[in-house]
Amino acid sequence: MSAAARWPAPQALAALRERELHTFEGAHPRAAALTQQSELHWQGGVPFHWMRDWPLPYPVFVRDAVGATLHDVDGYSYDDFCLGDTGAMFGHSPPPVARALARQSALGLTAMLPGERVVAIGKALTAHFGLPCWQMTQTATDANRSVLRLARAVTGRSEILVFDGCYHGTVDETLVCLVDGEPRARAGLRGPPADAAAHTRIVEFNDVAALAAALADRKVAAVLCEPALTNMGMVLPQPGFHAELRRLTREHGTLLIIDETHTLSAGPGGYSRRHGLEPDLLVCGKAIAGGMPCAVYGMSAATRAAIEAMPANAEHGHSGLGTTLSANLLALAAIEACLGEVMTDAAFAHMEAQAFRLESGLIALAATRSLPWHVQRIGARVELGFGAAPARNGRESAAAMHPELERTLHLYLLNRGVLLTPFHNMMLLSPQTAPAAVDRLLTHLGAALDELAR
């Protein structure tokens, strides 16, 4: 049994959770009423079922969200460290993006024709991420589906490879896990048209030997990789892992796709730019347009040439790539403003400084209470792990998790005006996050830990 499972005592945890649930219900009558009314016409009382994943009897209903602060319909305000689960990583409604959207909304929302700003946007994407050629989609899931199709088309291979514990949106082939060394569809996957694992190979993150073995028969079209795992806790690459990943993919004729959707927190060009990675294709969504639904995928010059060398398809609408609303005029306005005025070096410097402040504070909280926990950070993204040492792969990270403790701590913090992502202990810092907000998070978390220790 892990240290996380031994502490705190189950009775203390259950008692604190029961008290905090009672507090929440007494403080949020308007949210309770809205949930009851909404259940008449919305599944689960919400327009998107993930909104019920919070550790709450019913969700908080948002009145407004600006900068790093969210206000709910019951009159409470929250220091927001969830930030739309990354979508609002640069703060809610960044002023340059809000102004751009207001201007463009009166000048056309979508036309299925390019807006005049696409030239500037293409240059900005290349300046940020280094790749010379780009396409836009509505979501990172759309972008990942597209790059996997392109990789299969270019290589003539059907297999893809992902790492256990990865997050790439809701692409069927990536919703797999390792079970007794074999790929299996994740539990809970609904209605897949075929076995989600049929053409997916999966190995543990940081396992170079397993990666080499999986690529050796030269049947893998692409490796789709987060540069660090972010959805199974946070798992950082071991020294030399990315160099070996790049070497092996080139040696076996496999395209390397880096998904920066979560790791954009590392800096203006994501983890790839900061650490000198050399992907064939790169995907980034969620925050890339300041919270406006939008994603991009870029490609190297060699990959572009290979794609353009394929036989022309006269029926582009049947290629399986893109949607009618991809690269709409409103999204173009938002991404131009975000790339040019929001994703600045100064903004990232502030985000990282506050993330370092939070990281240091979390380490101190655990140390002063002799808790065998650790903290990981990717730029402005911080994760508190319940294991004594950072995990090397998704399996180790999952084994150290303590879901009931996570849910109770998140509820305790929410009742005191601090909002964390519901899924695990991930905390994001935005350009608007103030030092005082970081201090409040640390103060309330410390109080929760002290209560559990009594």
C-alpha cells in the first residue's frame, strides 16, 4: 500500500468531505435550483457532460469569468487555477482577444474563405513554433485526427503508437491503455465503431527499449506524443528520452507528432521550442486563441512536401480532414490577437514566476508535515503528486493517486474561493494570477492538511 493510501485516516477524510459537502450545499441554493431546472432539457443538467466531473453534488454555475477570477450565480468569487482546464490558460477574456472578437463579430463570423489576416497568422505560428507550414481546425481533437490521417496517407502504414496515460482529446485510437502489456480500449469508452486498440501500439512513457521494439517492424505510421504526460498526473521525460524518440522514429521511417495542447504552458513555443525538439508535425489547441475554439497543426518542410506529393483529391470534402467552420473569421481574429499580444515573453515570465512560487510553497507544505509527496512543473503548469518520487510513466503515476483525497481537497478549496481542475492536482497560472492568489491557495491547502492530521 502506498504512503498516499495510508494517509490520511479514512474516517478523518470521510468526515471532512461530509462536512464540506454540507457547506457547499448550504452556500449554493441558486446552483441547485438551476441544476434541477436544467435537467429537464440537458443530460445531467449541463450542456456538456464533463461539467459534472467536479467533486460536487451539482456544478457551480458561472456568472462571469475575467482574468484569473471567476464569479458564480450564488455570489461567490474564486481564484481560478483551473482556467477552463487549459482553454483559458492566458486568463479569461484576454483584453486583446476580446477586442478582436468584438470587432470581427460585426464583420462576419464565418465564410469558408480565408480572411486577409492569414498571412500574418502563418508567420506568427512559424515564429512561435518553428515549423514552416500550418492548418487550422476547431479543436485539438480535430487536429490530432487530421495529423494521424495524414501520417497514414504519407507513409502507407496503418499503425500508430501512443504512450500509456497520454491525452490527445477524444481520438478513438488514443483512448487506449496497457493491460498486461497489451493495448486495450479504455474503460468507459462509448460506442466506438471498431476496437479502439486495433491499430494502436502503446508503450510506457520513458521506456526506450519498448519503444524501439514497437517500431522495429516499420509498420508504425506515427508516434503521437505529449512531450510530458499531463493527464495521468504529470510525468516528465527522463534525460535523453526525447533524443532517442527522435532518433528511433527517423531510423524506422515513422513520423513524430508532438501534441503541445497542454504543454504550451512551457513557453511561447511550447515544450518543443524550449527544449529543442524536432517534430515532423505539431498540434496545439485549447489556449492557442485565448479560449476561442481553435486549434492548429504544423508540419516540417519535408512532411509538407510528402503531403503535397500525394495524388490530388478532387473531392476535398470527403478527405476526412477538417470541418466547415475550421479557420472561420472569428477564430482567425482571436488567434491573431493571442499570438501577437497575449502569448508574449513578458506574460510567460509572469506565469512562470508565479508557478515557481506555487511549486516552492507546495514543496514546503509537504515537507513541514513530513508528507512523502512531490511537485512537478512545466512552465506555468504545476502538479502535486502523492508519491514520494516523481513517476517515470503513467502506471507509476496512477498507482500514487488518491482520488478521494483529491476530491476532498478540491472541495475544501472551492468552499474557500480557490478553484482547481477537477480531474487531478493540476494548477495553472495565468498572466493575471496575482501572488496573493497563490498565497491564498497555499494557506487554505495547509489548513486542510492540518485538519486531516488531527
